[in-house]
Amino acid sequence: MTAVKSPGTRTIPTQLAALAAGVSEATIRKWASRGKLTRYGRPGRREYSLQELTALIAQKAD
């Protein structure tokens, strides 16, 4: 299910999210399916919250 983006939420596409996190695109999609990231966008255009992604990366680094 795709979430509705609130004003001010910055999102990035799967490819860029994977690059920023240093993981594969499949990992980004798994994190979203497991509820670790919120998926935004429309069919064929998945996007993820930059804020959620940076928080998840910081949590993984600890």
C-alpha cells in the first residue's frame, strides 16, 4: 500500500535510496515491506522518505 505524502516530506526514488544507504534496491524494497520505511509514489514509481531513510541508516550504524 502506498502512503499519502504530507507537505514537506522529501522523498527519493528506490535507486537513490539504495545508493545513499549503501545497500541494494531489493533491500530498500524489503525494508518497506517489513515496515521499516514508508513507501510513497505511484505504481512503477516507488519513493521513500529521506528523513526515515537517514534515521534507519543511523540506527544501523549504532
